[in-house]
Amino acid sequence: MDKREIFVKMASIEERIGDLYQEIGELKDVIVVLMEENAQLLVENQHLRNRLDKKTTKPAPKQKRSEQVKTEEAKKKVVGEGYDNLARLYAEGFHICNVHFGSLRKEGDCLFCLSFLSGVQK
């Protein structure tokens, strides 16, 4: 094999690698769109479940003092669950701030999301 054939073969390999790199980039873009759509659908699904739960529950009769305390504790747990869900979404790589909510974080941490998480925690 002479030098020219080696050079031609190397150029061919380089071209194929370039094509594969472009195809990988296109697939990555499709995956990002699908992940964003999935996150939006998960949020919408949760909202629909909450609305369904509200419609199916009957108004509660007058509660005694101890029952009111239990209800308030349950409401606090719901707030805790919401915080946990947001923290989980952020850990999975999604924005939870009002600026980019639901979109995929592409470059490290988001200061808006982190400030939101620290504000909710207080």
C-alpha cells in the first residue's frame, strides 16, 4: 500500500466519522425534544390527577380540633412532596425556575433554579 492509498483511505474514514458525528448530533437533538416533552407530559398528568382527586373528594364535615391539626400536618407534607418532586426534576437535569421551567439543563447548574430551591426550603 503506497502513501497515496493510505491518505485516501484516511480521508474516507475521516469523512465517515464526520457523518456519524453529525448523525449523533441529530439524534441527541431528538432525544432532548423527547425528554422535554416527557417532562411536560408528566407535569400535565400530575395536574390532571390533582384535579380529578379534587373533583372526586367530597367536602369534609366539620372537624374537631385534633382533626384540624392532622389536616394541617397533611398539608405541610404535600408542600414537602412538592419540594421533593422539584428537587428530583432538577437532579434529573430539568429546569424548575420560572425562566426555563421544564426545559433540559444543558450547561451545569442554573442559578435561578438553585435560588428557587433554597427559597422554597426556608
